[in-house]
Amino acid sequence: MNKGRDAPFTLGSMRWGYRVGMLLRNSVFIALSAIALLTAIPSEARRGEQDDARQDMVAGRIKRLPEIEAIIVPRMRGMQYLGPEYDPAAQVYRLKFINGSRVIFVDVDARTGNIIRQRG
């Protein structure tokens, strides 16, 4: 078999280290894609969260999100703020932050602005 410049490209012709690197890169890409698909929230669900939060705020049951963010975001020094979710049944905001490769969830009582729990 001719292994010179004109030889056909096959997986066997690739160096072992390159194959391992490609396998790892593809595995990471697949894993991150799966996580993104599993954690994606349909726009209808987000719209429902926004409507629920707005109704509770107008009724005076909870604080406005900017008030909550003004309390919590400065406490999370060195972390990037990713955004909120709202649970109308519990009246809790979940603020998401990232620090390097770690995601931190901060659950905040929407009525008082107090941190209920922090995970991550």
C-alpha cells in the first residue's frame, strides 16, 4: 500500500494523539449541546414567568426584579450574572451566576429580597 502523499486519507493514517484529541473535543461538544438542549426553556414558559412576576409585582406581593438584582448582584463579586428565573408558586427568584466553569444558583425571596439558599 502506498503511504506517500497520494495515499487515501483514512482514520488509520491519522496520528493517535490527534484522534484522541478529536474524540475528546467531539465528546465535550456533544455533552455541552445536550446540556443546552435539556436546560433550554421554551419562550412560552419564559413569557409565563414574566407575566406571573409582573402580576405579583403589580399586586404588591413581590419586589421588582431590579430591586432584587441591586441587592444580590453586588454581593457576588467576581461572578458573571447570567439572569433570573421566577417561581410564582414559591414567590422566589433564582438568579444564576457563573464563576469560571461553575454555575451558582441563588434563590431569593421575592417578597423580602433575602437570600434563601445558594448552590453551586
